[in-house]
Amino acid sequence: MKVKIDASELGQSKWYEYALRFAFGGTITALAGEIAKHFGPAIGGLFLAFPAILPATATLIADDEKKKKQRAGMNGAIRGRTAAGVDAAGAAMGCIGLIVFALIVWQRLPQSSLAVVLSEATLAWLFTSVAIWLMREKLWRSLAKKLRSSRHPLASAGSHTTPIDRSPDE
């Protein structure tokens, strides 16, 4: 799987999709603020780690993929759920990086300047998230290679495909 940025997709989003993401993000952030006010910043911080727009994004991805398949005359429900699941897996990898970010800020901020600590934590988040993604890719390829060599029925999926790549007609 190649990671790429396609800015042409931005123009295809509807205004209400942005509004939905904004509403989810704002609501989660406001709830985390209220929790922090009542129970303290350590507990409130746990809720800020919630991926605020993930529920909206997963819903929109599933709906979009389903509609694409329906336009082609197929049932896209499974494809939509799979695409949303793949997106959530990526968010989980990023959240592991976020844990590293939070630990660095928590440990280093009392002794260092905000700009230095945030820079270090951001680089650590990026490195951790990319490293986890690369490890997943390596594991996925290794598993696919073993499946191919054992003539397993799933082996026809290829060495670098994800579940979303294997369900073209669902």
C-alpha cells in the first residue's frame, strides 16, 4: 500500500460533511473540558485523547464507499464497513504515537520550554506512528508470503493488499 496525498478529493466533500466533523470534534472537546473541570486535568486529558472526528469520518467513509458500489450496481455495505475499519486501524496506529507524545510532554514540560517539548513530542509521535505502520506492512507482507507458499486460499490476495483491496465487488 502506498501512502499518498490526493488534494482533488477535498473538492468532492459536501459542506455538511465538514459540518458533521466540526460538530463531532467540538462536542468531544467540550465534553473533555467539562470532565476536566469536574475531575481535574489528568482525567480530562484521557478524554482529549479520543479521536474526536473518527466517528464522523468512519460514518462518512462507509457511506461514500457504499454509494460508489451502488452506482456500479453492487451492494457496497461490506465494502463501506471494511473501508471504515481500515481507516480506524490507521487511527489506532496514530493513537499509539499520541501516547508517546503525551508521555514526553508530561515528563519533559516541567523542565523545558513549551516550544522545545512540543517539537520533540511531535517528532516522537511521527516517528512512532510511521514505525508502527511500517511494522504492520512488514508483518502483512510476511503473512501473505507464508500464505502463498502454503497454497492457502487467501494467498491470491497478494503480498501488499489490505482487506479493502480484496473486496472489489462487495
